[in-house]
Amino acid sequence: MIDRWTQGLLPAKPHTVFRDPDGGALLYEECFTRLGFDGPYSILYHRHAPTDEVASEVSDRGFRLEPAEGEPLPLRRRLFDSGAVHAGGAMLDARCPILFNPDVTISVARPSLSDDAFVVNGDGDDVFFVERGAGSVQTPFGLLPFHPHDYVVVPKGCPHRFLFDGEENRIFGIECRQGFHVPAQFRNDAGQLKMDAAYTHRDFVRPVLEGRAAADAAPRTVYGKRHDAWTKRTLPASPLDVVGWDGYAYPVAFPISKFQPKTGMIHLPPTIHITFAAGGAVICSFVPRVTDTHENAIPCPYPHTSVDCDEVIFYVDGNFTSRRGVGNGSISLHPAGVSHGPHPGAYEASIGARRTEELAVMIDTFRPLAWTKAAEKIERGDYHDSWKIRVDKPTTEIT
Ligand SMILES: [Fe+2]
């Protein structure tokens, strides 16, 4: 959904005879389409019919979304510790949904193993933010490398598996059930990213198609999720049996360090941090940056009441000393209906600050977020009342 890309071999015209240069067999098209046939699409060329299947069955593998039970809790600011979720396993099983609404499911994961099968998420586009860990995502579009502090975007319906370099991995995930896209204001009429967009076409990392040996060695098992239920499918060939593809729908990685921050004379609203858009939500990046230039600017954000949004912040790196109990891996939920902003004292203490080094990912949702049983287990209960405690250390804040 960034721009058109191509890898490998293609026929001169879609939907025409195209034979494998290695043996001459007829290749099979797969038109990977979005919004029916009206949205961005890619066309892949497989050695085996992508419709072929050996067996399929309901599976008890795969992560689950388990809503919390009981009466609604009081309207309070909440804090979760992503580092407290169970560590181990592969991404297929390790993703732990904590917050959700009909538009997004927000999860955390601490996988230690690479996936031994492919995963197809039929419920939404996945945006993963890599807090810790490195490796590659293997897909029919190619091998996509990732590093700490990268976003990894996997389109809905794309077979993929996480291959980690090590055992210590932490992934923050946003399942976008109403679609992921680049904000419309970033593009010109031709679809090109504008020169004042927050990033350029060159900032994205694309998958590189693997060869036949990788396809032959890859698993032939695919776990597919649709309507939050899992099906195990066994295929006669791995989904990597692709000789070429082109199109707009394919996985990408985007290092958050490539996001270009904006600085104003006085404090600019969080909309300057918008990075990606999703139906019913926006995803924002807070990166190290120079703060406001006015001699009397208050760089700390003003207390605010955003009456239409629930706000989630995943704290990645930097100095959060003004937030009691907030550190790397913390996740705050500031629901609509409760004003929020800097802790007492931080607003005043920020005057004169010229930089902020904080690194964080924020999601604003337009529909209320509910939480899961897993979220209750990792909640830190004293967060709401921490606003009653004065903080005097000079700092800038990002909420
Ligand atoms: Fe906010």
C-alpha cells in the first residue's frame, strides 16, 4: 500500500500464459486483492495452484482474544506492563491481545522461537512494532528483514512467519480490522508521497524474493484466522513457490528512526506525530526531537480532553522519570471521559527544555477500547492516582 513494487519474473501482460523457465510448466496466478477488486492489489505467480490443499481442520493453536469478565470498571487512566506477559513460544501462539474494539486489537508478545508454520490473518492488517529482537518475516512476497524499533506491516491475508535471530524478542502489535493505509494527506494526486510527508518512499524496506531452495525447505502448514477462529491447513507446497510478483499490496518494514518529526514555535498537537492510519484509529510515532522554539514556550504538552478518542501509548525508550511507574515496555490507556496530560509539576518544570529523547508509539481510537483477561493480569493499579503526586524533575512529556 506504499507504492508499486516488483520482484522476480512476470509475463508482459497479466492473465496470459506464463511458463516456468525452470521446466516449462504453466504457472498459476494469484490475484491478491483488497476492497473486493477495487483496492490495492498484487499479482503473484506460483508453481502450484494456490487453491490446492491436502487437508484442513479446526485448530486449537493460535493466540486468542479473551474479553475480561464482570462489571465495567471505573473510568480511570490505566497502565499495563508488557514485560509481564508470558515469554516463550512462537508468534503464532505468543501474541497476547490486551485491548480491543471492533476496529483494532492491540497485543503484546514475547516470543522466543521462530514460527514453525505460516500464519494468515484473515481478520485484519497487522502492524507490528519491534521493541526488542531482530530477524526476518518470511512471506510469498519475499524475506523481509526487521530490526529493533522497526514497524513491520503485514497485509491481511498474507502468509507469513516470524524468524527470529535470538530468543529475547518483544513485539507490540496492532491488528487493524478496518484496514491499514498511509494517511491521505501524505500523498499527492498521483499517489506519490509528498515532499512534506513524514517519510519518503526510500524509507521503507521491501521483501526480497527467495529462491526455489527456500520454498522447498519451508513449512507446508498454514494457520489461518478468521472471525477469531483458527484453521490448520496442510498444503502440497509451501506458499513460497513464487517466481515473481508485482503490485501495491505487500509487506513492508519501516524504521521509526526514519519518521521525520516537526517542531513549531509553540507546542503542536499530537496530529504531527501521525504515521499510519487505520479504519477507526491512527498510529503515531514520538521520536527524539528538538522542542518548541519560542523563548517562552512550554514544551510539555498541555493537559487535554480529547472527547472522541481513547489513547494508548507504548513507551519504548527514553526518559520517563516524570511518569511514576512508567518505563520501557509500559502501556498507558487514557480513555475519553478523563482529562489527561503531564503529571503535576512536569508542565512547569519543562520550561526551557530544548529537546526530548522519548521514543513511543501511540494509538488513538475513535471507538472505546475494552480489555482482556490478560490485560487485567498485567495492569499496574496505582497509575490513575499517580497524578496526585507532584514531580519536580525537569522533563518534557509526550502525552
Ligand atoms: Fe493525549
